Amino acid sequence: MNNTVLIQLTTPKTMKLIKELEELHLLRVLQKNVSQDYKLSDKYAGKLSVKVAEDLQKRIELSREQWERNI
């Protein structure tokens, strides 16, 4: 079985665990510090709870409505 996956480390402890798994020959690190340009929507997808995201969307819509109204 030879599957390759791209993972994003979320804490410093994660790399230590990855190294331990590599020492146990359970996986192999192919490349470190791969930097890719992500769209912000992809980078932060799933970071907000649904409730917070809905509230934020409502505030954005209200702000746009206020901006577009004629005074």
C-alpha cells in the first residue's frame, strides 16, 4: 500500500509524533515545510462554528445594506 497524503500540522507536538511514527517505520516524511498559496477561504474553512459563521454573515449583509442605501 503506497498512499500519499498532505497534512497540515496544527501544534508543535504534532511533528514530534510524526517523527516517532517515522522511526517506527509506520510512515515516511517525503518533504518538510511545503509552502503553498491557499485561498483564505480554503485556509480557514471549518475554523468557525456554524453559529458564529451565521452571525458573521448576517452582520456582513447588514453592513452591505447600509452601505448601499441612499441617504
